[in-house]
Amino acid sequence: MARHTKKVGITGKYGTRYGASLRKIVKKYEIQQRARYACAFCGKTAVKRVAGGIWQCTAKSCKRTMAGGCWTLTTGAAATA
């Protein structure tokens, strides 16, 4: 059976390359981009990232496509503006 990573999580694919600090930064962004977010239209937690800045609700009743941040659905700058 394959061993699971304990600390490195999703960045285990990089092995010992690139340095620990850079891998920690990449880990934060990769977790954010692969997470599911709540849809503003239907309210379900079904919004997934399609490409950089493009997000789509995967609920059968919604299927809306929306623009957002590159790594997260909403950005801090957009929330304050």
C-alpha cells in the first residue's frame, strides 16, 4: 500500500525539490484552488475552478460559470471594493 504524506500534503509530488519554504507557499495556493466554494446563485457548495479566474458551479440545477480570483473564488481586493 502507498504511504500517505504527513506534513507536505498535496506538495508531496515535488519531493525534496524547490525548498521547504516555497513548497509551503505552493501548498497554500493549491489547497485553495482545489477547494469547493459556495455558489452565490444556488447556495450549494459546488463551485470548482475550471481555469485561472474561471469558476463553475457543478450542481445539476445551476451549472453557472463565473469570474473570480485566480486561486480563490473571491479576492480580498474585490471584497473591499
